[in-house]
Amino acid sequence: MQSKKPVASLKAAARKLLQVTLAALFAMQATLFDARVAVAAEATSEHGGAYVGVNFAIVYAPDEALSITPVANAAGTADSSLWLDYDLGFRAASLSAGYAFRSGFRAELEAGYWRNELEVLDFSDARGTLNTGAEDAVDAFTGFANLYYDFKPQLAVQPYLGAGIGFADIGYKTSFSTRVGFERIETGLFNERDTTLAWQVVAGASMALTARTRLSAEYRYWRTAEVDFTDTNGASYTTRHKLHMATLGVKFSPGLSTSADTLSQRQASTRSTSTADSFGVYVAARFGALAAEDSDLDDPANDIEDTNFDAFDLGPAGAIAVGYAFDPRHLSLGGWPLRAELEASLFDNEADVVDFGKLPGEFRLDGKVKVKAIALNLLAERRHRVGLTPYAGIGIGYADVDYDLRVLDADSNGAAIPGAINTLAKDSDGSITVQGLLGVSVALRDGLQLSLGYRYWWAPILRLQGPDGGRLKTEHSAHAIHLGLRFGPR
């Protein structure tokens, strides 16, 4: 195989996100609880009992290496390998039922489903990099027995760790397309399922919404034992599938004895004094992961409009901000207090694939897209809702987007040249940017907020110098998840 996927960088990005998440969880364990929401935590944690839950997840599948053993009588019997490149998956959910013990342990049974679509196939033999079919994907039905431990049950935010073991009925549907004259012919490679052992580890945190309901956010590392299947020619494939998941869930405990009415009355007594010191200057730091979207790459001079950047790796993202929370008694939006902030951010994504259109197709990319951005954000938030503060906002700003991308195994027209490396874009451009923000925050103590947020970021117009000196037109957009700390008024 001419080019290996930068697996080490993918693992480093995932490891960085996990380290940030764990650091925040341990910080939550060490801090004092906020009196305004302690009653909710008390109501849901001092009582053990049964619960049911539902989870929804975003699934990131790192590039996957499959070992290939050809049939014994096939021409050229040397073993080879196949790399699978995946899109980010948004179709993932699970249902659970469990029992929480007063000791802090929870035992749980969980059934789930997830799906990731395939982006490209990369063989280590003469077949090289191939396009996948439109319906190609890997999916799995799963069943797990999980064991968790909840730290410091009296805290408003309750960190926990867990692990699970179970099974996965995993299916691979894969085809490839090859160029024949001026047409591309799609050929099925395999459409197989296998049931195998699977395990997962979990780090998360939850907090009470009501006396019987908890909201949770968690990171999961998921992996199977060996998976085996055969293709249409009889060759054997072996792999171990792994995933990183960001999960949001709700758990309902019908047996808790503290009534929701009592909880509401006790919370109401704290709200009347909570707005007096809730405005002023604050600073914030945010860290997370970012998934860049596919983007078109147009060459107006040569009338080329069917090329696009077809896959990016998950990348790290960080931001710092200085803002002002306005006095909600004087300025709000429909009862939601407002805050404004100036934010500076850095993020990058390694590029995977460029698609030159139906002919000649997809080729591997090497290099990165790096972004330096500044934005003015306006956010509205609803404070004092059982300690949880949801927020939404918009931002407008400016970004410098730097492209340093090389095509592997292709000339400037996309024709295969084994071993060749050709510059596709080595240029930068500035653009006006817009972003939308959604998230929730929770008070760890007076003056310190922990936040979990999602944002969609877009630079609509970028112009780059192409390999022939012409101007290329593109855009850059991304989905990001941030974990942050905000220091300032509560």
C-alpha cells in the first residue's frame, strides 16, 4: 500500500479528547456542590433502585485494517491488507435497564444499534485505492452487561466510570467501483455478518433534571474481538472493529421516594436570590474534537465542478474567550439572559480523500487544513433550571484557513502514477465565518461553570491557488463538540 493512514495522529486526537474529559470529571469530583442544585442530586442519588434509560450517540470509527488471506488456488496467493475509511456516524442509539445500589455501583443491561457509512477502500496490493458504493456501511446490533461506579453521590454533577462486556452482531456491506473506458462499474466485494465478543469502557457524568430523571453525557471506547468473513471470491478477511462514541442519555428511576413537588418547592426557595450576582465579566477555555464536512472544490477556469474534498480525519479543537454576562433584570431575550463574548480558536483536520468526480474517481490525500479564527458570539441562556443551564447562540467572525494538501498516487489529472506525490493545494485564504452554538452548563461552585457544547462552523468562500496556478474555489465547514470551563459570575 502506497500510503498508510495516519493512525497515530487519530489515536492522539482521541486520546487528547479522553484526557480532557477525564480531567474535567476528576475536577468535578473534587469541587464543592452548588447549594441551588444539591436538592436534586440528593433526591436521585441517596436512594438506590431500578432505572431505565435511552442513549443517543455520535460514532467515530478510526481507519480499520483488515488482513486478507486469498484462496489457496488463486493467482498470486500472497497475503495483503485492506484499509477501510469511514464517515462520522449519527445513527446510534441504545436502551438500558439497571439497578443502582447505595454503595455507588450500578449494574445494567443494554441493547443498542449503530451504523457508519464507508468512504473509501485502500488495498495494499495492485488494486490500490477504490471508490465505495453509495450504500456501503458497517453496522451492528449489540448487547452488553455493564457495571458502573458513581463517585460522590452528593454532588450536583456526578462523575462515573464503567465497563461492559457482551456481543455484537456486526455486518460489513462493501463494494468497489472501477473505471472501464468512460464508465465506472460497481462490483460487490462482501456483504457478510458475524457475531463476536465485544467490550467497552465508559467515562461520564450525570446530573438530576427532576427527582426521578437524570441527564448523562459520556465518552465510550468500544471494541470487538476478532471478526471473520469472506468476499465474493472466497478470500478471508480478519479484523477487530473499534469505535469512539460521544453519548447523551436520559435515565428514569420510577421508584424514588422523594416527590417532584417537594423538590420543586425546595428549588424555588433558592431561585429568588440567584440573579443578583449573575452578571459581569467572565473568561472561558474550551477543548474538544472537530469533524470537518466534505466540501466541493471548483476550478472555474477549467470548468471543473465535480471535485470535492471527500473525507477528513477527526481533529483537535481549542478556544479561549472573554465575555460579559448582562444583568438579566435589564437585558434578556424572551426571559433568557444574554451574554456576549469575543472568542479565539484553533483547530485542524488531516485530509483523507479527494474525489475528482466520476472519472477518474477518488485518491488518497496527505496533509492538513488548519484554521485560526476569531468570532463575536451572542448567547442566550436559561439559568436556574434544576442547576442545568441550557444555552443557544450565534457567532460571526473571520478565519484564516491554511491548506497544505498533496495527492498520493495520482498526477494532476487524477491518473494513477504509483509512488507519486503531487501538490493539490498549498495556500491559505481568509473568509468571513458564521457559527451556531448549542449546549448546557452546570455550576461546579460559585464563579465556576462546566459546559458541554456543540457548534456548527462555516467559512463560505475560500479561494486557493491550484497546482496549475489557477484559482480554486471551495468552502470549509465543521461540527465540533467542546468541554469547557467558565470563570466569572454564576
